Amino acid sequence: MGRPAEYTRNQIVKAAVSLFAEKGFERSSVRDIVTKARVNQAAINYHFKGKDGLYLEVLKLAFARLTEDAGVDADDLKSLSPEQALRHFVHHQLRPLLYQDELSRYIRMFAWESAHPSKVFRKFIATNSTSYLSAAVAVVRRFLPPQTADRAAMVAAICLMGQCSVFVRNRDLFGQDPFRLTIDEAFVDGLADLITRVAIGGLPHAGDAGLPAA
Amino acid sequence: MGRPAEYTRNQIVKAAVSLFAEKGFERSSVRDIVTKARVNQAAINYHFKGKDGLYLEVLKLAFARLTEDAGVDADDLKSLSPEQALRHFVHHQLRPLLYQDELSRYIRMFAWESAHPSKVFRKFIATNSTSYLSAAVAVVRRFLPPQTADRAAMVAAICLMGQCSVFVRNRDLFGQDPFRLTIDEAFVDGLADLITRVAIGGLPHAGDAGLPAA
DNA sequence: ATTGAGTTCAAACAATTGTTTGAATTAGGA
DNA sequence: TCCTAATTCAAACAATTGTTTGAACTCAAT
């Protein structure tokens, strides 16, 4: 046996998560990752069979962490009132605006994917039947008329997440010149309130929208 | 003089708009553009001083076309009721889902930029003081309490456009497997209704959200 | 016909990407 | 101790990117 292989793997995964969250998968180069991880160039291919393999591994980690987490766990959300669950979910999606921990990085990775899904990601959610959207669908559903079609609920969920992910992806940008938003706790609370209130006020009427039935 | 230089320029611009709309600026290679335009490799650098220069030219065209257009023209929208103006604006943003004409391509280009603004785009909107967001701000404002801060209105506008651009960018994707949405006129009408109704129902309460004052 | 500026062209350049190679290490089992 | 398999490493590879080069070509004006 050679040196601690697990150490190298962990270093790579940690660096990859950090970079994928910051710039997305496509814009993160293998060389950037190995430099940040302080490992050799060829390590990624040796341990993960390529950049795609590494991403798949990272996606599995992120998905596992996110589904077991309180923010999107179906059971936890069901125990709250619809309004509380929605508020909770939205705030969870906005978490990367405030904290830069591991969980936030995972959420941010998914925010990049929601902008333009990579091939790896599409293959990943194709196999994981319980998509990362299902939590959002469950949250949204409770505001919709009971007989609302699955497809309509999914569309509403996509809208909801779309509003959050714009801010998560472009956090740095919105702090700058044409916008000059100060992104602190007060701002995120306000933003979460805005999205939540708009959804609460509007979703009950969404059923009338006449989205095509399933 | 040599051959019709204007012809070459037009060919390049046309091909570039098509590709930028389809995949975004970064993912469109110079070689793809010149191949589609049926011109020589070096033509882009000769006529536009590089890929960035071409994009800047295209952005100017798109911006001019979009601001003179009924869908986002401030005066046209003011002549409608707030609800009508909102519905009109949202439907306009969703136009690339139905039609693939020039106007739709411009809208789609901006949808890519709203996901992850390129350097060229950021420099462009920095000089064009009337950002392409201002129309959305004006539309949204009429639903907000009169004393609402500019910043809060902008945030609401970003949310509104975020909901539209997700679908515009990933049109093809949503037609496929995990989603299987049939994107026809009925769907787009329904989607526009959904977004509109949610906004109408919720925006009036957005003022309570306590977004940081300007 | 000749000039000369404007334009096209095939080819190469320089930089970056993900991946592969094959030798050099490392550590555990015989 | 020697052997073997796992791991690391520097280097190169092949493909793609945007850009530059310098000669060839076109056409209006002289």
C-alpha cells in the first residue's frame, strides 16, 4: 500500500466542493482543484476516474447531506404549518448568502445546476428518482387546491426555487455597483419574507391558472 | 475595396445571436460561430476585434431592440392597468418558449446573463445606466406600497425575472424525462398566469417584508 | 494597367482544458 | 529482507480555446 489514499480523496473532495460551489462545475478546472487540494495532477483521475466521476461523488455527498437535513427533510417540514414550512424552506435555500459552511456550499452547487444543468447532474437525478425538487413540490403543494396536477405543482416549485437561486449564484455581484445590496442577516430575512409572502399571497390562486393537466 | 464587408458582418452577427441565445456566450466558440456564418476563422477578429467585441455589438443590438419593443417599453406599459402590464411583461419574458425569432433570441441571451453575467455584459450594463432591469422595476413598483425603497423594488423585480428565466434557459430540458412538460401556447399562457397571479396576490404584502431601506 | 486599401483565407500560435503515461515511491505481507 | 500492489509524481499528450500572421485576393480610383 502507498500513503493514506483516503486523505488524498478527502482533500480533493473538499477542494472540489469549495470550487464547484463558488463557480460551478464547468468553470472549475482540474488544475484549480488539485492545486487547492495540494495533491498531484493525476490524483483525480486515479481516485475518481476523471472530473465527471469526482463530480458524481460530490453530488452523492451533497444529495445525502441535503435530504437528511432539516431544511428540506419532508417529515420535518410536514410537522410545521404550511406558512412556517415555506418560510423555513426558502430561508434554507438562501442560506449560502449568509454562511459559507459545507451545507451552504452544497446548496450553492445545486443553484448553479438549476441555472444550466450539467450532463453529470442530469444523469444523476435521472437515477435518483426522488429529485431534489420533490421537497419544494411538497412545500408548495399545501398552498395549492387539492386537486392541482403534479405538473402544475412542479412548475410552481421551479418558480419558487428560481427566485432563490438567482441571489445565491450572484451573491457577490449584487453587492457591487449597479445593485449595491448589503447582504447581511437583515437582508436575507427580508428577502425570505418577500418570497414567502408573495408565494403565500399568490399560490392559492395559482390553481386557476389553467396549467395543462397531467 | 474587397467583397461586401457588411455582408460578412451581418452573417457573423446573425450566427452569433443564434448561438449565444441557444447556449450562452461562454459556451459558444468562435469556430462554431464562423462555421454557422460560413465565413473565415479570422473574420470575427478583423471585424469586431475579438469575441468580446462581437458580443458587445450583439448586446447593443439586443438592448436597442428590446427597449424599443412593446413588451418592455416603459410608456406602453404605463398605459395599461398594473395587472395588464405585469401580465404583458411576464408573457414577453416567456416569449422564447414559443417563438424562435430574433426578438426571442435576444430575450434568451439576457436569460443566460441573468444566470451568470459575463464580464462583457457587466461592463455593458455599467455604461448603460438604464439597465434592462428598470422595466421590471417599473412594472413591479405599481403593486408595492408607494414609499417602498428602490432597493426593495429591485429585489422584487429580480425575483420576478428569475422565475421567467429559469424556464427560458432550460426550455429543452423541461421537455425531457424527469419533467416531461409539453411547452405549447397553453402551457406558456398558464405559466404566465401563474407567475402573474402569484405576484399580484403577494406583492402588495411585500412592503411588510422589512427589506433594508435605501 | 497599376496602384493600394479593404477584405478574405489557410495556417499557425499560445494558452488552457481533461487525460494518460511510466517511472518513482511507499508501506504491508511473505 | 524482499516482493508486490497501491499510490504519488513530473511530464507529456490530445483536444479545444481565442487570437495572430502574412500572403492572396478583390475592386475602386488613378
